[in-house]
Amino acid sequence: MDFELSAEQEAFRRVVREFAESEIAPHTTEWDRDHVFPVDVVRSMGALGLFGLVFPEEHGGAGADFTTLCIAIEEIGRVDQSLGITLEAAVGLGANPIYRFGTEEQRARFLPDLIAGRALGAFALTEPEAGSDAGGTRTKATLDDATGEWVIDGEKAFITNSGTPITSVITLTARTGPGEITALIVPAGTDGLEVLPAYRKMGWHASDTHGLVFNGCRVPADHVLGERGMGFRQFLSILDEGRIAIAALAVGALQACLDHGVRYANERHAFGRPIGANQAIAFKCADLAVLCENARLLTYKAAWLRDTGKPFKTEAAMAKLYATEAAVTATREATQIFGGYGFVDETPVSRLYRDAKVLEIGEGTSEVQRLVISRALGLPVA
């Protein structure tokens, strides 16, 4: 077994870390406080090539593997979880469905800007009454034969990257017939598409998240993404990769907690010595190191399975489940290490604590991951 990343991947990690430390870290407190989506920095991430990593060179991408994308998400997420999810969602949920299921015409129209980071795409699956039960989609799309257009009516909830100044396209699932769910492409600004005011969230304050309303929204008949009736299955396959990417985002939070915790334990003095000299604190740091290492191994094993063409559905669920729950634990323990200062908004661990909880919810809750794993064990879980 070889647990080492390639020399190129390690060099890439250093480049992304340097970018994150210099271009993102100095502004995280301000963005978090003011709920600012930093468009210019997102564009800079695009100029660095982060949004095109996994796409072929003929589409303007770098042709890198999925593991390399996970490295980028981890390193951005280590400094700012909001920017980490912006990257993860833009690549895995925004551009990837169009690349995997789109026609050559659809790819040529939308992918160049998405891959270059000049624009962002959104993935509208969740609805007010259909979160974990994604098959409970109520949004409908009816084909108007007279005009050759799909007419979309319904609502979507908690959609990342859907209302930014550079959002260019939204893919969504809608019922197009009895027992039939189809994916459709809706360009931003289409008549009948309403982007609701941004949510005021517990965490991810610098991430763009909106509800969407489709009220007689019309798109041409050729805006079907993939095959008619296959939208649900297509989106579930997208989520398998997304779970690994969310696990990588959680690893970034874990590493940040470990870094901040160890530093503070060495710097903060009480009773005449660093607090890290006390077993109560030292053991917390040790536990953070174990959580981080285990989460990283599960995450990058799942990414390796995906990159080598092996089945990875169950491993993705395991990585997502463990890494995200470990991140929530780590942020709580890191906040405890900081004591009263950890309760102050401007402290990095306070922001991480607020950011981490949603990792157990987005792109499949912990309960859904346990369901996937249970079924893989052969259990008759409904």
C-alpha cells in the first residue's frame, strides 16, 4: 500500500495553501461578520484553476484526478469553510452534471465559464418538503407542444451558489410525468425564476444560499439534461462524488481545529505554564489529531477508489459520515481549549464551530449515510 500523494499533488497543496493563507485568511472574520460573498476572491480561485481541476483539457480544464480536487477543497476549507463549499458546490454540483450528462451543445455553452471560474452553477435538488427524501420532488415541468418549451412550477430550498452576481446556470429536478423525474437546465435570469433573499444562516456566512421559486418558468425543450426520466438517478450519482468532497471539506475543518488548538495550547499560559502542559488539554489535542487522521484516511481512500474506477458508494458514505461528525466533535473540543475566547465570534474556532454543523446535513444527512452503509451490509433497511 502507498499512502503518499504524488510530488505534483504535494506541490499543488502548497500552492493552494499559500493562496488561502494570503488571499482568504486575512478577510474571513470580516466576511463572516458581514455575510459577504467575496466575488473577486472566487474569481481569483478561478484564475488559479481550481474550478477546472477535474475536467478535460479540451474543455479548458486541467485533467487532474478527483483526489487533487479533494486536496484543494481541504486546503480552502482549512482557512474558510464558506469558500470551501463554494468551490465544492461549483465543481461537483454546478459544472459536473453538465459535463457528465450534457450534450455537446450544452457543454459548449455553459462549461467554459464554469470551468474558468468566471461563472458559477447551482444544483437545485432539495425542496421545502423533499430534503433527504429527494424522490419526493414536487416541482413540475410540463412540455408545451405549441411553443416547444418546458414550463416549470415549484420551489427549491437551500441552493448553494444560486444567487451570486456570477451565477450563470441552475440545474434542477422536476416531475415530467407519472413516476418520472427529469433534470433540466435553467439559465440564470430566465423569466419565471425568482431567487429569494439569502438565508441568514448559523454558519457558512460567506457562502451564497437561496431558496428558488419557479412560476411558469419557460426553457426550450432541448434544455433537458441527460435522458428524460433519468434525472433522479443522475443526481444521486452526482451526490456519491459530492459526499467525498464534503468529507474533504470536513477534513479541512479538522486540520484547522488541530492547528489552532495546538498553537493556543502552547501560547496560552495559566497557573504559570502553557495550558498544553495539562493532560486535560494535551489529551484533547491528541484526540483531535486522531480524528483528523482517521477522517483523512477514509476520505482519500474513497477518492482513490473513485479515481481508479472501483465501486465507492459505500466508502463515500463512510467518509462523509465519519469526517463530518468528527468535524463537529473537533470544533466543540477546540472551542473548549480556547475557553472563553472560543465563545467570541472573531475567534477562528468559534466560526468553525458554527460552520461545521451543516456538514452533517448537506449532501445527505448522517442518517442517510447510515442508511446507505446499512443497505451495503445486506440489512433489510426500508
